[in-house]
Amino acid sequence: MTDCEKSPLIFPISRRHWIAQAAAVLVSSYPIPKVFAQSADSVSVGFLSHYPPFSFRDRDGSLKGFDLDVMQRLCTIMGVNLVRVPEGMATLSQKLRAGQIDWIGNQLLATPENRREFDFVRPSYASIQLTSVQHEDDNRDFLSLDDLVGKKLGVLAKTGIEDQARGALGKSVLAYARIEDALKDLAEKKLDVVLEENLIAEYYIERDALPVKVTAPFASPIAVGLAVRKGQRDMQAKLSDAVKTMLSDGSLKAISEKWFGYDVSRSRMGHAMSS
């Protein structure tokens, strides 16, 4: 993640502090239950400004992404207008604590530190997991860094993943400024494996029609959720109800399929299991 502190993702910490999923064109095509019908108030929701595919600037400068579509749907369910506030992680956290935004639209890791600072909305509508990505013709099993000794491994530069991989594998680790470039080299069989979060890998596989697949997990799924200010029980409850509605009415599934090609709320290891 560009705008966030890049902590290790391997065993079991994420290099990204935020995650969420895919967007859809039918954010307003489902009926709004009366239980959520409120006045036409606006809510300010914070988004990371450079976190593709979850929230990022389009070529015209507009903010788009999976999380934007998900939050638009939640606001539609709740009967409120969405005001987008794009910032970096530190600023978003500060604004949430100060009451300048109502919640953060990218899901936050539910670490003990974050639980002390924020309250989390349940249920979560996705989880993240560090996985290996291999060429679609490659049936080898890579389950740990030990299995990658002597292999060419691609990782995102300046992350905890790079640090841990280099410590174990040395010069066979190739670091990339953009993970999509690593995946393209993998598609051309210049690498044996790429390590990346499952949803981010799925997005680029789907977007670029790459002949690669998500394979074995390198860590357990990481718990995430939307963050609200401590003690903001009313907002926490309304968001929780809206998330449940989004999961049950099919709108999250449609948003997920738009960005990732499958329903990310359902447990699955991605393209490796879709063939």
C-alpha cells in the first residue's frame, strides 16, 4: 500500500493496513429496507487515495475502486449521501479520531492496537491472505519460503514481504515498484512465484487477463473490518445492519464480480480453484 505503513504480511501481519473489495454498477438498483430509511443527511467517509483496486485516482482524477462502490451501496441502504474524503492513512486516522469523518471506507486490520483505538463493524465482508501466485502451467507446490530456495521470487519493493524474503532467499528475490509488473513477468515465465495479497493478485489477473493463478496460502486469513470512532455505537450498529443487507441482497456479490470476477465474501482461493 502506497499511502500506508508497509508492515510485514508474512506470518501473519499484512504489509497493508487497509483492505476491502470490489465495486459495482448496481449500487442503487436494490430496494432500500424501511428500517434504514433516514433523512437525506450526508456522511463523510475517508478513503486511501492510492490503493488500487480498492480506492485510487482514475486518469481524470476522480476517485474510484471497489471500496468506493461498496461504501456507495452501504450509504444507499442507510439512506444517506456519501461524501468522499481521500487522504493518507495517518490523516484519515487523525480525522476519524477528531470526528471530521464518520468512518473509514477501507477495511482496517483488526489488530489489538487498532482495536484499542477504533471500534470495528461486524460482519466483515472480506478477508485478506498472503498467497503465492504461479503461472497457470505450473503445478509445483510452494508452501513456504523454504520451498522457494533457488527459485526466482517477485515481491513488492520496500515492504515487510521483501525484507523477510530477502532474509531467507537472498539475491533470488526480485523487488518491483509495482506488483502488476511482477505479475506480468510471471506471465512471461521470468519468475517462478510472486507473493501478494490474494485480492490484489486476483484484481490484476482479472484486469490484465494474465495466464497466472493464485495458489497456496502463505498465512492464515487476516481479520479486517470498517473502523468507526470509539464509542460510536449507533453508527457501528447501522453500518453492521447495512453490511448484512448488502451481503444478503446480492449487491456485494455483484460489486465483487465487477472488480475481481468472483464473490469475495465467500471463502475461495481464487483462480487456482476456478479451473
